[in-house]
Amino acid sequence: MQSSESLGLAPNSLSTEESIEQGCYYFSCLLDSAQRYDCDIDTVIQSYNYGGGFLYYVADNGNAYSYELAVAFAKEKSGGEITEYNNAIAIAKNGGWRYRYGNMFYVLLVRQYLVASGTGGFIWPSTDSVVITSVYGDRVHPISGVNRHHNGIDIGASWGTDVLAAANGTVTRAGYYESYGNCIIIDHGNGYTTLYAHMSQLLVSVGDTVRQGETIGLVGSTGDSTGAHLHWEVRYNGALTDPLSYFSESQYTYG
């Protein structure tokens, strides 16, 4: 919600309903800016806390939110001044402190409550591995050698192992899709979609209703791929998000 002070009004001069209305309007303005600058939804969420300046900061630094960018921005704006912050997420991250500007943990805090409709959250989409071989964000593309944004995560998995639907939903794409190779997209409702790429075989069709944990395909290396793995993406209202933000750090490892 937006406070009356943030709008230049006297303290507590907005009703709860007016505050919610202003907050929704501000968030929609940030979404519009994010689309123009090609920033992801996590940038919008953090900008709701920090202000629109963070969105432009991210646009100048790769167009994708990261916790490290949130920390750097808060450090710059606070002049390096810190304060104790006894939140469980902060304690796990750095022992329990934050910079005295906004809340650098805002995206992680919000992500605790953003889950797909009717699922209680996403489950891990691979039965074979929890090893991340390539993270979300900028990287050198393994085929082109060009630095570019990686829209999801790569999960190292053996050829032919099951790929699972991360949540209940409806299949909106199932077929060969450019560099993704054999690809499935599932609409989970409430603005959430997931994409599963490079599969050797697809086991569902467009229009199918799938349940969380259902096998929808088999791991492969079709499309632009250098070996068997699952490429997985999560979008919210069409904007890319970091898939790992839906899981605790104890649920995966890095390879």
C-alpha cells in the first residue's frame, strides 16, 4: 500500500481503500516503465519499495533484477549506513542486517507469498537432478559466444528422464519452438506461466489440463543445446522472473 506521506499528504490522511488504490496505480506505472525498458517483474517489485530510480538502475545494468543489484543500490543510496534487521531471510543471507534505504530483501520477502493458483507453490520440475548448470541472468552463450540474457535456469539431467509440471495448469504450447527445441508452455492462472525446453519427447498436447507433478515430457537436447538438460523459465504477467526465487537455497545445488 502507498502511505499518505509518500504522496506528499499529511500522515494517515488516506483510508485503507484509498491507500490500496494508490498502491495499485503506482505498481501499474512501474509495470509500464518495465515494459518500455525491458526489465523483469522482480525489478518492478523491488522498485515498488525503492522507487522508480531502481528500475532505471537495473535498465543500465543488464535489465534483470538480482539481489546483488538491490544491495548495491541500497548501499549507494544509504551511503553505506546499515541497521540491524532480524528477519529470517536476512539472517540466513548475512546474519541479520540491511542498508538504511528501503529494504534490499523486498523481492525475497514478497516471493514468499507469490505462488501459482491452487498449487501451494511450484515444485521442482526435474526428477533426476537438482543441480543448476546455468543460472538466470546475463551469461556468455555456450553456442554463439555472445554475452546475452539467459531467460531461465538450466538443470543438469540425464537424457530421457521425466520432466514434471511445476504446478497445475493448461498447456498452451507443445511443439518445436525455435532455439528452445521441443518445448512446452503451461498457463497456471493468476498471471503465471512456465516453459520447459530442449526435451527429447513431449507427452502432452495444447489444451491439455495437467496436474502438479505430472510427467509432461522427457529430457533431451533439441534446439540450441550442447547436451542433455532441462531449460526452465517462469513468467509472471508475461515478465521473466528468476525461477530460483521460488525455492529455498537448500533445494538445489550448483554444478
